Amino acid sequence: MDFIKHVGRFTLASIVAAGLHGCGGSTPIIDDRPTTDIEQAAAVDIDALLNQAQMSRSPQKEQLLLQAAQHLSLQGEQHWARNLLNSIDPTLLDDEQFIAYTLTFSEIALADDAFFLAQRILTNPRLDQQWQTLAVEQQVLLRQRRADLFMVLGEPNASIEELLALQPLINDPLLDIDNQDVLWQALMSMPVAELTYRSQKAANTPTLQNEDLRGWYSLALISKNNQGNLDKQLFQINQWVARWPQHPASLRLPKDLQLLQQLIEERPAQVAVLLPQQGRLAKAGKAVRDGFVAAYYQALANGSHTPVLKFYDTSEGDIVDVYNRASLDGADLMIGPLDKNKVTTLSQQESLPIPTLAVNYSEDVAEPATNLFQFGLSAEDEARQIARRAWVEGHRYAMILTTDANWGRRSADAFRQAWENLGGTIITQSEFTGEGDFSNVIKQALHINESQKRAQGVRALFPQPVEFEPRRRQDADMLFMVARPTEARQIKPTLAFHYASKLPVYATSHIYSGTEDRKADRDLNNIRFSTLPWFFDNNNATKQVIQQAANPAPSYQRLYALGVDSFQLYPRLKQLQQSEYTRLYGVTGSLSMNAQRRVEREQIWAKMNNGRAQSLPMVVSHN
């Protein structure tokens, strides 16, 4: 979730500094200096407040509990404060107290990543009825929290409405820039069909805010519809600026769009494609190459700028020698290599003279060579994405079940690290070989053996027969699974056999072949998995060309998609590198770049339903 990092941009202490008033009649926190408030809160006798609340009747009881919760929050006792706030009936608070309750409780809920609790607090209809009575600082804070929360929960349009409402409230130029950047990222996360619908809806309801909104939608559509054609994109943006001269985005274009002219001037005239043509990686290399070339010819047919392509075999010899030969031949940019060891060799160079987009990731290198960009189909990226989604959806205690292959272990390690960083707990981690050991591995992981042993002990105490049904462990609320389709089709029924049919299962894209097989895939029902947009975008012209020409085997579909997105990526490497908000929406996912120049992918989500993969919204509540 890219927007999780935006949650909590302001804390309760900053609102205290802005002059937030607490409970009516006994305002507990009023000071210009947050440090002083914290010192005052530390000196408060919480037990005395709670005792007084216990002896009081409503509504004074709720006022005292709120006062105690605010002081506890400032003391860092978030768990205790949350329990107190949970016990308060907000309908018994007056308007001023209700706002204090909302500010305190929403901050604690967001700090705890209790997103659905925060949603309930921040969307209370009473809050909307009181907007006009709020201080500007309070409006800013609450709208920012709502905007961030809606994005985390997969409601970008609701987030956009909050961000637009924020614009006239912000006086700080830096905050205004940040707000506009977040607004642009929210817009770019929306599908083209949704942007089109929202744009038409805004046009049919003419208001000043809707006019601004329609301008934003229009600009986002230009950006998303022309990601494969820099010239067309720049031309249409210049037309948009001429049409909307007073629009906030005309006064300051999003950073990724500001770079378009530079990208056009610096785009490579000759591209060298460094892929294996022989040996164990020959078929994989051919799939990546064919995807790249198919995208090249599609761009040519659409009138887009295309470079001269030259191909080099990396199957044998030193990759540095191949690289130098391509450089001497006049390459302005390199695509490849594919072999992980060869990528690592390039990464270990002090620097590379020519921008290079490798189509795999190197082993960990502290400081990768300058000019090296890395892009691949990392299972670890998927594992981290699954951890973020499962966490937002309310899970906290995870089981891990993976193949014993190296990629499965790497995925498990990535999930564990991401999960524990979020604050989650790994209950157990198990591996299977796939050689008839599914039942034993799952039985042991679910503690079915221990349950049966307890039953044997009970039976030994009674001469008469004792009815018994084994119970699985109850301390796990989800399972993270890494498996191939044939393995996953055995695992899900085995889970049901061992009393875990209702345990939510999240899986990497590897459980889905990309080819519909409803009879076989019924055994995958209800599994949530991340996957490539490639498998759901049947209208993609490049995909249609590849399917007609190559009829690719399921195992190579992802590599064709990797080749397609490599072609889309290479002209925009500088754009992704210089703007953290820039996303390229490709057939392998939403692509961004981190500080190590590694392209990170955010895939779409799907769920098996009656043997058919169906796309899912960003977040689904299990509450």
C-alpha cells in the first residue's frame, strides 16, 4: 500500500499546538507547546479521573473518560486510551467533546493500523454536520486523515474529494505541493474507465469544485492513455494547459509530466537487447525478447518513436565483454541481461557508462553500479504486497506454507520480514516437497496431532466410548501460501479436511496458470492472490499479437509480459527515478522505482470463485 506512509502526517501534538480544545467544562489540553502538554498529562492522576468517572452519571462520566483518554494518549499509553474510548458512547458528548473524541480516537486507530475502526470514526455522519463549526486546523487534520485512509482502503475517488476540499484550507506552500502530489497519485491509481465516468459525471454537475475536478480527471486520462507515446502525451498536455490556464495543475504540473520534454530530448536512438539465445535460459530469453519486440512493433504501428534495435547473445562468455561490445556498436541504452548472476556482475561494477535496464534482480549489492536499473518478476515483491494487504484487511497472526524450492523460501522470508515490520506475528512456518506430504505437513502445522493426542488421553480416562472431533489451532487468522497450481489444488482441500476450510488464504500469483480451467481450479475457491494485469487485459493489442503469433505456454506468459513492460519502461527510467509519485501502469502491474533504482511492482488482486479468477477491489474487510 503506497499510501500507508501518508497516514498520520500530523499528530495529535501538532493539533494541540494549533489550539485544539478538549472537553467542555474541564478542558484538559490547552497549550501552544506540545511538550508542555505532555508534561502536564504526565502529572495527571489517571486513576483519580477514572474513579470520578465511575461515580458519575452520563454525560459527565463520558466527559471524564474522554479527558483521561486524551491524557493517556499524550503519555503514550495508546492501548489503555483506546480501551477507554471504546467504552464511550459518542452520542452522549456535546459537539466540542465529540470533535475531541474523533481527533483522539482516529489518531490512535490509525497508529494501530486499525483502518476499519478509523473508517467508522471518521465517517460518522455527525462529523459532516459539524464541519462549519471546526477550526481550520481541525478541518485540515481530519480531511488529511480521511484522504489517506480512503486511499489505504481502496477508495481513491473519496480520497480525491477530501484532497480537493483541503486545497483552499492550506496556507503552507510545501503542504500545498504535498497535497497536490498525493491528489495526483490518487488520480493515477484509478482505472481509465473510472476516470472517464467521473469526468463525465463532474461535467454534468457544474460547480466550481467539479470544474477543477473535471480538469484533474482530464489530465489524468491524458497521462494514462498515452504512456506508450511521449510525443503524443506532451502534445495533448500542452493543449490541456491552454484549455485550463487557471487550473492548479496548470500553475504547477505534476512532476512526472514536467519531465516529458527532457525525456523526449534524451531518448535513446539505439537500444541493445542483451538476452540468452542458447542454453538453459534460451526459452525464457526468447519469451522476453518476443514480448519486447511485439511492443516495439505495436508502438511503430501507432506512430510512436522507435529506436534501432540490436540483439546480443549472453549465453556464453563474460557479460562485461558483451556489454562493452554493444557499447562500442553505438548503443544508447541496454535491455538485459536476464541471468541473475550476470546482473550481479554488472551490479558490482563501479559504474556503467550507459543506462541499463536489467530484466532480473541482482543478489544484494550494497551500492549497485550507477546507471543500472533492475526490473523483474520478483516473488519477494509479491510476498511483501500480500503482507501489506492482509494487514490492512485486519489480520495479525499468520501461518506460512511454501514449496521447499529456493524461490518459495525467499518468498517466505520476504513475507516474514514485511509482516513482522508491520507488527504481525508468524504463528508457524512450514514447507512441503509436493511428494505426497501435503496432509502430514498441514496436519502438523494446524496442531491436529496435538488435538488427537489430547483426545487419546481423555479416552484413556473413561471406559465408555467418547465422541471426539479434532480441532485445529485457533491462534492463526490467515495463511500465506506459495505454490504452483497443481500443488495449490491439493493444499486447499487438505486444509478443509483438517478443519481449516474457513481460514483465509492469501497466495502469490504462482497458483494461477493464466489459463481458465474451471473444473480443476474449483479446488482453489476463495483463495485471494496477487496477479499480473496481463491475465485480465484481453483487449491489450500487444497481448493479442503475441497470442496469435506464439500461443505462449502458461509458464512463459509472465515473461512475455516482462518483455512488453521493459519496452514501456526504458524511455521513462529517469521519470521514475526522479519522482517518487510516478507510476507506470503496465501489464505486469503498477511500476515505481526505489532509491536503489529497482523497479517495484504492485500487482492487481483476484479471487477464485467457482473455478474462475475474478478481479478484486484493493481492500476487502473481514470484519
